[in-house]
Amino acid sequence: MRNYIYLLIGMLIFTSCEESELTNFDEPDAVYFQLRETDFSRSYTTWDDWLDYEGDSLIYSFGGIPVGHPDYKEKDTIWLQVNVLGRISSTERLFDVVVNQGESDTEESVHYEAIEDQYPLEADTVSSSFPVILYNHESLGADPFTLYLDLAENADFILGLEGRTHVRIQIYNDVTKPEIWDRYLYRHLGPYSKAKHRVVLMTNGGKTVPNTVSEYYDIGGYYEVRAWRAPMNEYLEANEVYDENGDRVEPW
């Protein structure tokens, strides 16, 4: 009798596990955004901790580069990655993307090119990327315009990872302080300001101010940046330029 009870309990446990596995197997596949700007400076101790990350923003700036400069862009493309929580499929599937008009203050065909309703996820893959084309409109400046995009459920996918099914794209046309300014550029160009940054762009012969050490050496490093000082100072001596605090930018 005791052996029979043990056998019955074992069968119940096996059946329960089998039903659980089948239930999990039959759950719909889900999609979520994998942003390029995930905060890698954080320390993630567990997989669940990483999944809890709810970063939802991308920041794009056209750099405040003036028209006529070799690096001026009328438009640019960023790519958004969408990942699948679920199974790999042997057939192509589609995921839906919608513009959240209530949250966005951008205008289609003015700040961005129309977003498609659906994008493909190729067979035998678990991620896909789609383009968002941004326009360098005259209305852009130091204050951002924001484009909100949401993933939506369809016949192929439900939504996955709460907090990761929408993305906020903040669009500027403004210069930002290069991360290497204080260490590599200060000795030649002096204290940083956005106004000075723009003057350098106008007077340095078409070079973009480097943001990283590798970019610094790519343009010629010390000798190249040192050559920017004289034309910058000539411009500042001949023109009154004021920084974002209202102070005049003096030659260095």
C-alpha cells in the first residue's frame, strides 16, 4: 500500500511538472527594446537585477555644427534594437511600432521621417533593428524635442519586460562638452563653453572637435589642436562672443 502511495505521488509530481512545462512552452513570445544607452556603469549582481533596468531614453544631437561645415548633416539615422523573449521561429515574424502622439512634441516630416507600422524579425533570429531617420530642422537647439515610440501587441508578439516596451528619443542641435576637453584641449583652447566650441568649429578649417582620445589622435592630436588657437583668438578679438552664462568669451 505504501509503495502504491509513493507511486501515486510520483505520478502527480511528474504530471504537474509536465503540465507546467507545456504551459510555459505555449506562452506567447514577447518583444522589448534593447537600447544602446543602457547604463553599463551600474553594477548588476543578478540576471533579474539587469532585467529590472528601466532605462528608456536615447539622446541624439546634431552637434550645433553650422551650415557649410563639412560635418554638417541635414539628417541622420539611428537604429533601435528589438529583442525577443521566447522561441526562435523558422519563419519571419513582424513586430509593431507606434508613435505615441500624446507624449511626443516632434512633428512627422519635420523632425523625423514617418515610422513604419511594422518591421520584420527574420527567421531563426531573436533580435532585429529598425531605422529612425531624424531631420536637422531649424527649430532644434539646446532644448530637446522628444519622440516617443511604443511597441504594440500583434498576432506574433505580446509585450515583454515592463518598462522596456517604449523608448524616448531626445533630439538636440547643440554642442556638448567633449569628454577629453579638460585633459587634452584645455591647454590650447582654454576653459570650455558652448559659444567657444562653436567659434572653434567656424575657424578650425572644417575639423570636428574630438570627443574621445582616439578621435583626438585621428585628426592629428597635439599639433592639430594647437593650430586652432590662433584663428580662434583672432575671431574672439574681432567679435564680441558671449557664453551661456552671459560672460564674454576672451581669447586664450
